[in-house]
Amino acid sequence: MITANAADVDMCEVSVIDRKRVEVARSLMPAIDETDRMAEWFRVLGDPTRTRLLYALLEVGELCVCDLSAVVGATESTVSHSLRWLRAAGIVRARRSGRMMYYSLDDEHVRMLLNLSREHVRHRERGR
Amino acid sequence: MITANAADVDMCEVSVIDRKRVEVARSLMPAIDETDRMAEWFRVLGDPTRTRLLYALLEVGELCVCDLSAVVGATESTVSHSLRWLRAAGIVRARRSGRMMYYSLDDEHVRMLLNLSREHVRHRERGR
DNA sequence: CGCACATATGCACATAGGTTCAAATGTTTG
DNA sequence: CAAACATTTGAACCTATGTGCATATGTGCG
């Protein structure tokens, strides 16, 4: 009798060429909810307005919404909506001062991430 | 008379609180087409299927489409569509061998990026 | 050549998400 | 309190895009 393990799930329907390598990959693959969260994080970063917001905050540390609006060249409403995403993703932190909200980066990884991204873009640029 | 410089563009319409900081941020901000490309790169990564495909390739180096399909648990058509994005973004490379296409990572930064992403996700996980 | 197999592509459909506008909330000031 | 200001929120609109299905392309084999 063949014992069923996690690696056999959903494998019967599709043709597999290198079964061994497939099983190794499946065993090393992160859990689905983990890759989902990772993808969601990237998706939040994957918008030009939000990328620009992050760069603005990266450079000067802290800015209110209307100043961010002036820096990135977007409506204050758009900026507010965008910041909502970034806040929900734990990338940005808000601080209230009077009627203004000051936003700043709240993620140690973002700085490195933006640098990596810029390197990638420039690397590709040279390739053309 | 006030001289107009680059930093004044589009600044007249919105209210600015800290003009000095805004100008600094604007001068340090990457060009729009650069942030656009960065955002596009992130957007390509921002899909669960594609994230999982990258992890599969990260672990075992090279896989054909049907094996990738088995590893990530998606239709071969879906996998092919996803790989198309990754290839267009220069993240993945294809090699033909007979009737099979073998895919592998084609970006030095992706490995580091996925690690950063995973750290972020786990860091947030602990916070709750 | 004709068939089987691996992959790619085009189309259709459903859903997600970005922007705008209008209105609401929260805050300072007179 | 009322008015002005900074920001947020909700709804509507339109575009982008992920997936499934059918079909096309490419390749090896008899």
C-alpha cells in the first residue's frame, strides 16, 4: 500500500517530467498563505504613486499629506488613498500633529528593497 | 520678482506646509519613468502564482512548465501566462530542450528580494 | 507526413484596483 | 459655535489583469 504524503496532493492530474525535483521543490516551497502575503506586499509596492511616496519619505524622513501631494505630483485624495494601502501593509506610519498627519517609513526592509529595485531597473536599462 | 525654478512646477495649485523640505524631496526624487519601471517590477512580483513560481525556481534551479505546474498547483496554461510576465520583466530565462521549455531565474536581485519579502511577512506576523 | 506531446497564444469573462468627485471627519482659530 | 483647513472616506467609473478554454505553434517519433 502506498502511503499518501503532502507531496502527492494534486500530482495525479498533471504530467510530471522530473518527479524527484518536483517533490523537492514542493517540500521546500513556503506555505500558500505565506506566499500570498509576500505577493500582497509586492502588489502594494507595485504602483507608481506609492513607489514615489516611499521615495519621498525615504529622502526627507517625514512629510504631511499635502506636502507629499506636492512632491509626487498627485491629488491629496489620491495620496491619502495610496497611504491607506501603505499603512495597512505596515510600510508607513502616521503621526498626528494638529490638523496635519505626518507620514514616515515604518519598515526596515523598504529602503533596501527600493535600492534593489532601482538596481534592477538600471541593470535592465543598460541591457537594451 | 520671484524667479521660477524646476521645484516650483505644479506647486502653485496645492497648499504646501514645509516648502523647503518639499523642494529637497523633489530634487532627490528619481525620474518618473524610473519609478514607473520600479513599480512595474514590483507589480510583476505581486501575484501569488508568480511568487510561487519564483520560489520553485529558487529552490531547484530549473524546471519545465508542467513540473512548475505541479509544484505551484496551477494549470499549465496559467503557469505559461505567468512565466510570460516574468520573462518580459527579465526575471526569468527560458531554455528549450526538445519539446520542453526549462525556466530558471535570470535576476541576481530576486533571491535577495524574496528573502526580504519573507522577513517582512514574518516580522508582521509576529506583531499581531 | 501525421500523430502525440509540451508549450504558447488569443479571446472572453470576472474581478481588482487607481483616480476623481463629493461629502464626512477631525482640528484649529476667531 | 462657525468657518477654514487638512485629511479621510465612499461611490462611481474605467482600466488592468488573472484565469479558463479553445486553438495555434513547435518538436520528436513512427
